[in-house]
Amino acid sequence: MRAIWSIPLLAACSFTHGDPPLRGDGGGSADASDAAMTDAAIDAAIDGTPSTLRAKTITITATVGGTLGDFPLWFTVTDPDIGARAQLDGKDIFFTTTAGVPLDYQIQRWTKSSGRLDAWVRVPSLATNTQIQVRYGDLAVAAAPDAPGTFAGYAAVWHLEDTLNNTMVVDATGQRNGTASMLQPADQKVAQLGGGIEFSGGSDQISFTNPIAGSGAHTISLWVNQRTTTNNDAMVVLGNGDTNEARWFHSRYNGATIAVGFYTNDFANPNEDIQGDGWTLLHWVYEGANRMTRIYRDGALVAGPFQHANGVDTMGNTGLLGNAPSAFGTNMGLNAMLDEVRIIGIARSPEWIAAEALDQKTPTSFYSVGNEEIP
């Protein structure tokens, strides 16, 4: 409906959004000399305060092998638009599909002054050109974070952002918080994905309840920054120190190589040295039924497939980061920094691992962030 001007009954006027501003001098249109009533002013008069909600579209620009389900996207950005509009506490920041359907997410770090945002977002179906949105600016419509939902299906996820002012080391799934021993606040360091924890050998360790039993598959992944050492350095150990009853992942083992195994049923010499190479992403994939091990470095296969002997039967409640049970011997303390340690009871595909590595190592090569818009 077009705007109606009734003379002299000005109180009877009505407006339709988008109409040109009107004159009060008897004419039917406005010119530049008028005190124009803008669309925004009309919106405010009719609808109340205009929405403060804003959004930016995130597009997966990398070439992804196939479609990856329930992929925890690492999203990191320093954005002045978000910094200007979002709240100091970041509680108005959330993630959705482009249609506005909320997604599970966890904000790992938010700094309003710089607009620095680090978050994990569970993308139900991720492929090349998939789009989601980060939304902000209106607390009233914001969906609450859900860390366990973001990492649904994982046995444990430790971001290792902990301040170490107490002994708790938080598991994002909410199932297996760890207990730090011999670690201090000074051991919290800048790492690959925000913060990480530095282990200095000796008795430094984080203990937790082992989530893996029996002979089934697993994927254990982590970021490690390994110093040069002559010790055997344990990154992750699960289960008992007895034949076939443990699963262990070392950054150095009997020489300059990473190694994995099940306690005497081991892949002890993959011949892959990571000492002094800075932050490195490692995945140990064990396929379970066919007893095959594959080791990936920064998303690429570097060792395996290696077939273990029969008999894998992981037992016991012991779980350790940065050390090994006494049955493994002495000098097992890790001389390295760790970040983003994950355990899941399935064998991840090469396509998944490649996507995860690119997203976490060079995020700007994995996705783009669009201009600010009103959703």
C-alpha cells in the first residue's frame, strides 16, 4: 500500500516501509530540503528499536575429500566488527546454519578489545562450499554454548587451556576431567590452538580414567612441540602395564622416532623424528578388526599400515598424559608441550585427518569470512 496523506488530518497518515519521505507543504513528494524521514526512522517508529543482531558467513573454501559428518571446526578470527558489537563477556556470540538453525559450539577464547574469537563449532555435514554463520550483537536471541554437544561421540577432548591454579584439567566432553600432578601455572604456555601445557620430564603428568577397553578401534590425536632428549617420552598411555593390555603413544622411543603400541605388541620404529620441529599434529589410527596401525603427521600418512599381532585387549582404568605407569620403566616423563589431545573409539579416515590438519594449522586456507550482514 502506498503512503496516504490526508489534508488537513495529518494524524491519519500511514506509512509503508520503503516509500519516499513525504512533504508537509501540500506536495506529494519530498526534496533534499526536507527533513526526511528515513526507512530506519520509520522502522523504529513502527517496530520499536531496530535489531542489533549481525552475522558473518563462514564458507569452507578448501577442497575437502567427500562429506564429513559432525566435524568440529576450529574457527579463529580477529574481527573489528565483532569486537565493536559483541558484548564484553561474549555471551551474545553464537553459531548457526545460514537459515538460522543453532549449531553446537564452544567458545575457547574471546577478547572484545581486539575482536579475537577462538571457537569450536560442530558442523553436521561439512564439505567444500559448506556455509555457516557466526552471529552476535543480540543476547536475547543467542543460543547457549554446548561443549559436550560440540564434541559428541568423543571419549575425551582436552584443550589444555587450564590455568593450573588447581589440579583439574577440563575435558570438553564432560566425561573425563584430568588431575594434574607436579604442574604449575607457569607451565601454561601459548600453543598451536590458544593455550597448551608444558611438561618437563620427571613426574609431570595428567591422570584420567581410561576410556578404551578391549580390542576395538581408536584415533588418538594431539599437537606436540617436542624438545630434543635421550629419554623415552610418553605422550598418551591407556590401560595396564602388561602384555597387550595398554595403548601407548610416545614422541620418542628407543631413538629418534615416534612410536606406538600395545605393550610388547608394538610398532616401535616408524622412523619419524619430530624433535625440535615445533608444533606438530599427530594422529594414531588403529583400525581394530584388522589390527592395522597408521600414523599421520600434519595430515599426511608417514608410517604404516602396520599390522599388529593378535591379542590386543586393553584393560585397566589408568590413563596418563605426559607420562607412563611405573611398569613401563623409568625416564618416561615427556619433554614437550601438548595441546588439543583427543581420544575417540573409531578409526578416522584420511580425508577427515587431512581436513582437520588444514583447519587447525592454517585456518585461513580452510575457510573465508564474509562481510557483516543483518540476518
